[in-house]
Amino acid sequence: MDINAAPLLEVDGLWVRFGRTRGRFAQGQLEAIRDLSLTVRAGEIVAVVGASGAGKSLLAQAVMGLLPTGATMGGALRYKGQPLTPKRQRQLRGREMALVPQAITWLDPLMRVGPQVRGGDNRPQQAERQRAVFARLGLAPQTERLYPFQLSGGMARRVLLSTAVIGTAQLLIADEPTPGMAPGQAAEALGILRQLAHDGRGVLLITHDLELAVRFAGSIVVFYAGTTVEEALAADFAAGPAALRHPYSQALWRALPQNGFEATAGSQPHAGTPLPGCLYAPRCPLMTAACTQQNPPLRALRGGMVRCIHAT
Amino acid sequence: MQLEAANVTFRYTAKGPAVLSGVSFAVKAGERVGLLGPSGQGKTTLARLLAGHLRPTEGRVLLNSQPLPAKGALPVHLISQHPETAVNPRWKMRQVLEEAGAPDPDMLGVLGIEPEWLERTPGMLSGGELQRFCVARALASGARFIIADEISTMLDAITQAQIWQHLLAHAERRRLGLVVITHNPALAQRVCTRVVRLETLAHPAPNSASAQ
């Protein structure tokens, strides 16, 4: 990671809310993302890990300007130092910024996957590029003639990944690109992302797979209940709980099948439940009365960031 | 009880390639069999055959040595790798759950399903949240065999551990048979009583089946 490289993407205090109706007339607001911050520089892979439903996919959609209708957002989003307005998002989307979506339902079910990956570009060199990307991702040549329903889960993910890899986008946001792939295929897919980063692009890798994140990313950002709770170097996760800062990150590490398979009780507070203090307090072994007063701000600690008053 | 695929071959189209060719596989009540293998080799196809979602081109799927019953609730339940494709997008989650029978409120708590989610449609929930509903639905369905096709790859590690410990406790208590499809060897080692690789299940000379 080159600290001095200019930031490609900056997310600062992002929040996303959904309007919802209660009964016939009453309306409420659901705060799905409360306070997210992160930075992606050219040449690096930043992995985002954390609880399912912590807002990881919404972050990707917010950056791309693809939030579901009914969502409102605030906080600062900047691309190459300039604010990302809806107009700028439309201009940059698919050109400067590309998304590898999580749900395989984003593939057009009525279109063969080859033309779909080429994105309407019918020039022969584009077909060549598509074939080269497929070959690299271990997709057989005849795959391009298949429809999405004929693909296995892992094949569909690789097709989704090729849609982003084939372009020239500077910023790639890969939302869970590897589920359904065998370990070797997943490593190959992330190897491609790492090479793209090496060539000067920035990659935001949203994943549940901590092991892959540790192997391929430079830094890891941990989300919990719509907030950033820790920013760490991948090496800190490789070193284990003692090197990590937030109790949630430590619990996440201990829950891996090879590290104890420990199921910390409880679930993250739901977006609808207002909690005055630290959002992790109800499950936290370090909780004290002070934790229930206010949600602590992010602070620097041991070369990373943490949102916890007890972390040392 | 035993669920068995006996020498099954499957093609998606009449002239297409055989996705599975002469595969035999069996799981007994109380067993938890891990099924490993590369992507695109037919693990999910085998899961769909075992659950009766597809019929084999050749060979048979047997429950206690009988063909799968054509009528009534099948005691084999498949939990899909893509929860967003396994729920009706226009239904509220309450309807989705009740499709398989009344949910046990305790189970919702253990699986971390918030009561408020029941009033939402699938589009308003994350993949991990939807998968908890699919697990709850599978356990409420009274199935004797559960086929878990990559059910926790889209979940964070803590949720994965929670869901599996819940599923394992149920499987143990009710002597369910489980087929666990996964790419994670560490997970297979944790949750399975034995592990097989798909490529070892086909009979020798798989070409003889396609030549007929």
C-alpha cells in the first residue's frame, strides 16, 4: 500500500436510510448505514468484511449511485478528490467505476453470457478480450454460448467478474465475487484483481471470506451494524486476535472453522432499533457503563483505527 | 432411513453433455456427509436430483429403496446457495416462512431473525438475512434429509458458526441426514461425519454411459 498515492475513492461518514410505512399513515426511517468511512487508493485492494446485513452491499450501491428507490443518503463520497454527485455517478459508472454485483440475478436471463460480458461492443477485438478473460478465469470456450440458468453458482460469479475485468475502470467494486468457487478458482479470481491493482487500479473487495481477504488485500475494514468498527492491516488478521483492535473483529476471527468455530451469541442491532451507546455493547465482553452513553468515534490505535473506548 | 442416488446420469438437454455420469451416492439418517469438488462439476445438480427438483436422465433416486414419492411433502429439503432465488419476491417473509408450517418462535430467536423482518419483502433483506429464513423453513418443514448447498458462503463467520451449530443440534436431536456441499475444507471437517469428493462417485469408464 502506498500511503502517498492519491485517494481514488473516499467515503466519509456515509449514512443510508430507507423510508418505511408503519400501518397506513405513519412513516419511519430505517438507518441501514449509520457511519461508514474508508479510503481506496490506486494500486491497493481494500477488503470490507463484517456482519451479514451490516451494509456492505449498500455501500457498493451508494458509491455507484444504484441505491434502491426509497433510499436517502448523506455524508461525503469523493472520487479522485471531487464529490460524487448523482450526475457524476452516471457519467463514471461502467467507465471509471465498475461493480461486480453480488446477486447472480443481475445477469440478464435472456441473453447469452458472451455478448453480455462484451457489453454491446461487437468488434472482434472485444470478443477476443472476452475469450481471454474467460480463459483466465477457467471458463471453457463454450461458456460464452450459455444462458445464465445453465451456469453453476461458481461459473456465474466468474462471468460477473469478467464483466468488470474486461473494461478499463479505475475503481473496481467487487461485491462477494467468490462464493461457489473452489479454493483454487477463488484464488485465481482474486489474483486477477490483485494484478489489476498492481497496474494502478483501486479495488474495493466486499467479502465474507476472511482468509481470502487476508491473503489478497492490503488493508481490511470491518463493518458492524452500518458502522466502521476497525481498520487494520491484513497482516493483523493473519497474526490473530491479539493484533486486532475491536472485540467484534476478534470474535469474527475466533468464529472461523479453523480457529474454534466459536458462535458469539446475539446478532447485530437491527437498523430499526435506536441504540444510544456502542452498537456492539450488548454482545461485548468488555462492556462497562460508559459504553452505553454514546457510540464512540473512530480513533487511531496501533497503526489502525478502532471504534471502541476499551481497545488498547 | 437412507437417501440414495443409484447410478444416476443427468443431462440438462437431450443432446447436451452429461453433467453427472453414473454417479452413486448415499446418506443415512444421522449422517452428515460433506460433498466437495470443483465448481461446475455437478454438485448442485446432484443436490437437485436428491431433492426431487430434477429427475435423472438415467438411474434412480431412492428413499428407503423406494422411488421418491410423487405426492405429498417430500421428506428431503434443499437449502439453496442463492437464497434470493428460493423465496417469492412478492411475498412478505412471514408468508415465506409459513409456507413450510408454523415457525417455532424460539428458532427465530436462535437464528437471529428479527420479528420486524417478517413484515418485509425479500428485496429489503440481505442475502445472509434471507438465508436464515431458508434454514428456519427447512427445519420447520419436517424433512428427514436436508441438503445444504453452500448455505453459509454468503454469511459472516459468526453467523455461519451460529447457523451451523443450530442446524447440527437439530440434526443430532432428530437424527436427520445431512448432505453438506461446501468449498471450505475447514468447515467440512467441523460439521461432517464423513467427506466425499464428487469426482470419486462416478463409476469407472464414465464414457460408456454417454455412448449408449
